[in-house]
Amino acid sequence: MMAPARPTLGRVKILLTGAAGFIGGHVAEVLADAGHEVTGLDLLTGDDVRDAAGLDRLLPGVEAVVHQAAKVGLGLNISDMPDYVSVNAYGTAVLLAAMARHDVGRLVLASSMVVYGEGGYDCPEHGRVRPGARTTADLDRGVFDPRCPRCERPVAPATIGEDAPPDPRNAYATTKLAQENLAANWARETGGTAVALRYHNVYGPRMPRDTPYSGVAAIFRSALESGRAPRVFEDGGQRRDFVHVRDVARANVAALTGGAPATVKAYNVASGEPHTVGEMAAALAAERGGPQAVVTGEYRLGDVRHIVACPDRATAELGFRAVIGFAEGMKEFAGAPLR
Ligand SMILES: NC(=O)c1ccc[n+]([C@@H]2O[C@H](COP(=O)([O-])OP(=O)(O)OC[C@H]3O[C@@H](n4cnc5c(N)ncnc54)[C@H](O)[C@@H]3O)[C@@H](O)[C@H]2O)c1
Ligand SMILES: [Zn+2]
């Protein structure tokens, strides 16, 4: 499919939140390469998105905000809930209110595939279905694949499009969806344009090292680096879309011209090439010469089984398509610096 010609974009003055983060750092580079004037904001460098006075200093003259700052990851447990709401939901609300004060009419929001919850599935009898949360009884006896919510039969994973109903399964996911909804409220009230980029599993150079908040690719990479085997949860058959961080950064540049006034529109940002978590662990282990991944059968209640994206809307409407494939990207990532 040919991507449509994009409207050309002059030099835009942009406030980039989360600029010191993993993805934000790459977005800053790609925005600068595209000729835009970028001001960064990050808690690591002393600026908080929840600080209205600070935003009032930074926003005059800004034409677009690219909002990457967030508390990320699945977290430890319910005690993290207030922090997710504070940084992600309240922080976005403070930012949007400040954008309204300064007539900033364009927002690109880092959203996430986590808003979908469990992916789409096809039942042989009932067609496209969205299973509910898996039971601990099933998970404890190693039954990891969800079943048809209507007939309980096994279902096959299918790609998910942006119009699938959201079903956030943990506090992080709930606040990423809240960010999209707040952006929609802001857009309607102010006539602004918001584009929500639903990143899938982002990986690449400068990914943060192993913490309870890290992505699975960084956890495996950190293990391998210290000579430990990557520990793969469930049976390793969980399907994900691993998308390279430089592609994600390019999607942000493409998003500066997308969307329509007074709306928020969501786009999957994905490679279109799904792989299992087990395959990802094996690829990294092979590239580094071991140790080989271990499949543990452990599980986390907040995890979903398969989530695989349809990337076509971003191609058709933003002219964005990921160009770094799984084999090439993982080969680089196996030896890339972590943060
Ligand atoms: N990494 C992924 O796979 C992935 C997937 C989907 C969505 N996302 C989204 O992408 C964005 C960037 O994530 P990342 O992976 O680069 O994480 P990251 O933790 O590396 O970057 C987030 C940055 O936000 C900053 N930050 C946190 N709270 C802040 C605050 N109150 N004020 C200002 N800055 C604050 C942090 O200091 C950090 O530098 C997030 O919005 C995240 O939800 C990431
Ligand atoms: Zn069925």
C-alpha cells in the first residue's frame, strides 16, 4: 500500500515532555533532525508536568506539545496506584489546562496498547470476541490462553484495530486511557487537535535497565548482560508487537500533521510483525551467545495473553510505517547501551 502524500510542515516550536526518558530522548533527536525547535521538560531535569507555574514559563510561543512524560510499567502492586493517577492523569490535566491558557492547539500523546486489555480473538463459532480477565484457577494450572466468553472454547489471536473497545486491566492502563479521554475533552472544549499514539512494545538503545517498571525486552537484556538466563513467564507463547524506538520517534513526527480539530484520534504504533515473548528472549540470547532463556510458568495477574496490532491506520492517515524489522532490531538491541 502506498502512503498518501503528507502536508508539508514548517519549523514548529514544540514542548516535549519526558524528554530525558527512553522514548523522549529519541523523539527529541528525530524532531530536531526534522527541523523543529524543541524545548524539553522532564522531572529528571527539574521540571514537573504537574507544575502549572513551570508550564506557564515554558509554553509561550509553543505551537505543539508532544507529551511523553509518564509513570510507566506495570508497577509493583496496588500501592503504586496513587502515583500513576498523579503523574499520568492529574499531570496530563494540568498540562492540558496550561495549553488552553496559552492557546496551544496541537497535542501528540504517547498512549499505549495497554488501553485495549486482552487482544482480539476469533472463536470458531462466535467470530470476533474479547475475552475477560483470565482466572487464577486457569493460570495456576498452566492454562494461559483465554477462552471464548460465550462458549468457553479455545480462541485464536487476531489483530486489534483502534476502534476496539478499551478494557484497561491495571492502574497504568487506566491512566493511559484517562490521558486519551482528557485529551478528547480538551480538544472538544478548545477546538484543539490531539493524536494519541498507542505504542506497542517499544525497545531499542537506551532502554532503561531492569526494574519492576521496565519493559520485558530490557529485563531480558539486563539478565543476559549479567550472565543470567532470561526468565520467560507463562509458556513463552504470549504474542506481542515489538516496535523499535527510532520508528516510534518517527511516528511522533508524522503525528504532528495528523488528526482533525476538536477531536482525539488514536493510532496503533506497531511493526505489524508479531512475535512471542519466548521468541524475543531466544533471539536476544542467541545474539549474545547465551545463556538460553528459561520458561518458568510464572504469571502476573495484570498481564494479558496476546496483543497484536493492526498498524494500517497510521500508514493510511499519518503516512507512518515502521521500517526496522524484528531480526535487525533485536540484533542491534542485543549489544546496544541500556540506561
Ligand atoms: N516503553 C514502552 O514500551 C511504551 C509503550 C507504550 C507507551 N509508552 C509511553 O511512552 C512514554 C515514554 O515512556 P518511556 O518508555 O520512554 O519511559 P521513561 O520512564 O524512560 O520516560 C518517561 C520520562 O517521563 C519523566 N517523567 C515522569 N514523571 C514526570 C513528571 N511528573 N513530570 C515530568 N516528567 C516526568 C521521567 O523522568 C522519564 O524521563 C510514556 O508516556 C509511556 O506511557 C511506552
Ligand atoms: Zn465461542
